[in-house]
Amino acid sequence: MSSGVRNRLFIGLLLLALGGMFLAENLTDFEFDWGDWWPAILIILGVVSLPSSRWAGVVLTLVGAVFLVDNLDVLEVNVGDFWPVALIAVGVWVLLGGLGRRGRKSRAGDTSADDLDVSCAFGSVERRVMSGNFRGGKASVMFGSATLDLRDAVLEGGAATLHVEVLFGSAEIYVPDGWAVEVQADANLSSIETKHRAPSQPSATLTLTGSCTFGGITIL
């Protein structure tokens, strides 16, 4: 199932469920405590996000589950006691995303590496790729922003895939005028905007995969 079909299916089913429950409340004696069940939306969104972004999917599902069991008094949970878990999760994410990347980039933020590997949490990062055989790579942004400048890069074989995951953040991707960009990333309550004008005869094709949850990705 494609990302577009999956997103439409999720939104359609959610609207049908909400509409049916509102209608039942208006026409019958049925009452639903919306204040207790709102975390279920986070859980559903997390499950939908899992195929494209395991990190975003797991975080949203866990956050929604904690709030839901607290609201329903299933367990004696004090949500305020668990705020350090966010720091632990960010620390693990930074370690997994950041190890092994030292020495690839210069102090100015330029890199000649053929494979891009960028991670950003609670901050911002700028990277200009100057590889003559760029193969693509990945970028992860959480509660921050990333600017990726590919205008000086040359794609190996004329094609490459860039996997971008954004959670509560933003990413701007600059590409050369002659490139075509195929967007295959999921937008979960977010926007993925293409401001880059597609050439009539592209010299290369960049495929963008991944997901954007509560944020934005802009291709320039």
C-alpha cells in the first residue's frame, strides 16, 4: 500500500469514527468522555507511521499509551514522573544516529562523503554536500531543523535515494535545477512541499523517502 493511500485510509477511517460517535451522542443517550480518550489518536497515528518511520511511530504510540492508561485509571501512573524518559530517548536517538560520523564533515559544514548521514535533536544543522558520486543517505530531525544543500553534488549513476525522518521539526532540501525529485515520503499531520521546478529533461533523479510527523519538509 502506497503512503498516499495509507494516509487517506487513516484520515477517512478517523473521520468516519468521529462522525459516527458524534452522531450517536446527538441522537441517543450515548455519552463519550472525549477528554479521556484523546491519546488514542496519538496511538493510531503512531501505528500508521511505523512502516515509514519506526522511530516516530514508536514514540507517538508510547506517548499515547502512557496518557491513555493514566486517563482511564488503568494503572496508577503519574505522567509528570516520566518526563526524564524523554531525555533518555533523545540520548539513545543521538547515539544511534551520531556514532561513526566524525571526520566526514568539515568545520564549515561541508562534506564530500558519498553517503549522507545527519541527525539533529533540539537544535539545527546545516550541511552542504559536495560529492561527485553522491549515493544518497539519511537525515533524522527531532525537535529541530536541518538544511541540506545538494546543489554542488553529482548523483552516482544519475539517481539516488535520500531518506528523511522529521518529528516535531523541519527540513529544507536544496537541489540543482536539472534534478527531478520524486517524493515517496509520508506526511502525518504535516506538510511536504515541493517548490523546486521540475525540469522537462532531468539530468538526474532524487527519490525522497521517509516520513514527516508534526513538522514540515520543503524541497527547494
